[in-house]
Amino acid sequence: MTPRVIFLGGLGRSGTTLLERLLGELPGVAPLGEVVHLWERGVLAGEPCGCGRAFPACPFWRQVGEKAFGGWTPGLAGRVMALRRRVDRTRRLGRAHADLPEYVRAYRLLYEAAAGVAGAGLVVDSSKHASLAYCLLEGGLDPHIVQVVREPRAVAHSWGRTVERPENGRPMTRWGPVRTAVHWTAQNLALELLARRGARVTRIRYEDLVAAPGDTLGALAGELGLPPSRLPFLHGTTAHLTTAHTASGNPMRFGAGPIELSRDDTWRHGLPRRRQSLVAALTWPLRARYGYGSAT
Ligand SMILES: [Zn+2]
């Protein structure tokens, strides 16, 4: 049986990994990480799972691979990556491709197997790209999309920083303010377009999540149709996280134990004023619609 799929969308550095980890603490929910990158980074490169083991050595993913595909192979990963290049592109949004059913079938098999191995009725894919959400929708998977938005100047500051990838010690991709602003707008507009095409899209703001995690997560769980839960892993703004088998994603997917949720406002001093103004202008008026004010 196909599990219900929660797809976390938005631009990177907007809090999707944090939200995925919090959702993963709810009963019956299995967080999978950014499945879009699993084929290359997990299967081909053998990068670590969120549990710390290399992807090929993680017992969870090994079972998922066996169940879904009779095992992970470079041929399978290469095929899905080739399909992705043809089918799953932002510029193709709204235009179905003949290879779309085969591409979506790989995701369907993976989600089904992961739900089965985890004993969960609901899986979370934090791949973020609106183009993949569109493919899943067109392929009949009916994901519930959660659009995570964050103040674009904070997002731009984060994309401008040098951060090392724990997976291989190399720096994460860096973007300048203009590129970040353009992508922030494009991804968010694309997710809104999906809502207009009939997708279920729930929007949450990173700032609300870290300011009032219990209220925000409780309301979201209700929207997702999850039974009311006491959220025992949350104490005020402290979250007690357990290990999750997330295949790829932000460094925040590693580690377990208590973490303090606090809003990162370092952009106010760290991002030069001219860059703040540039990002603010380029992301207007969407930014205001999401409640990030009119001040530049
Ligand atoms: Zn694992």
C-alpha cells in the first residue's frame, strides 16, 4: 500500500531539515531526508545516512533497497538520475514528459518500502524542489506539500556563508544574494502554482516554528491528518531528537539529543546593508505576503 507522503518544499536553508526532524518524532512518521539526492550521494557515493553509517551499510536503507528494487545498484541509480535530468526540471513545470511514469514509479516503490520497513503510515521527503513535487502529483502520488518559508535576507546570509559538508569535508554550495533571491522567489512561486493546480499545500514559517514549536507542529500535524499527540519530545523550545535514517540533506540531519530551537538573526549584522536592500527589493512583494514586512 502506498503510504501518505509529506513533501517538504522551499528553498534550502529555510528550515526544512529541522521541520523534518521534528515531524520524524511523531508516531507513525518516517523521515527519509532529501530522496532526490539519495541516488547519487547515497547509492553511488556511499555518503552517510543520518544514523552515521555509510548509506550502503545502513540496515534501514539496505532493507528498503531489497524490498523496493531487489537491492541498490549503480545501474538503478544511474537510470533514475538520467530520468531526473529529462523529467524533473523547474523549467518543465506543468509539462508532463513521457518518462514521468517510470521516474515516479521509483519514488513510489521507495516510499512504500520505507514505510513498510519503518512500520510507518506516513513518510517525509524533504527534497524541497517544486519540480519533484510536481512530478509526484502528475504521477498520481498526491503528496501533501508543506511549504517552508523563511525571511529571504536570512536565507541569503546563510547561502553566503562557508559551511563544511560533514559527509565529505567539502564546502557546501555558496550563492550570492541575487541568485539566492531569484531562487527563493522561483521556488516559492512554483509551490504556490502547485496549490493552484489542486495540490494540498500547507505553508509554515521557519520563524513561527522556532518561536513556538509546540503550537506550530501541533497545528501542522492536525493539517496533515495525524492523530493528536502530546509531543513529549518538546519542552518549550528544546527538542529531544532521536536518530533518523535520512539519506541526504543539511548537516542538521546528523546528531541526536536535546537541541535548543532559536531564531538565527545573524543576518542583521552579518549581511551587509546593501545586500540586505538588494534581497529585500528582489523578493518583494512575495516577502511581504509571507509576513516579512515592507521595511528594507
Ligand atoms: Zn541509517
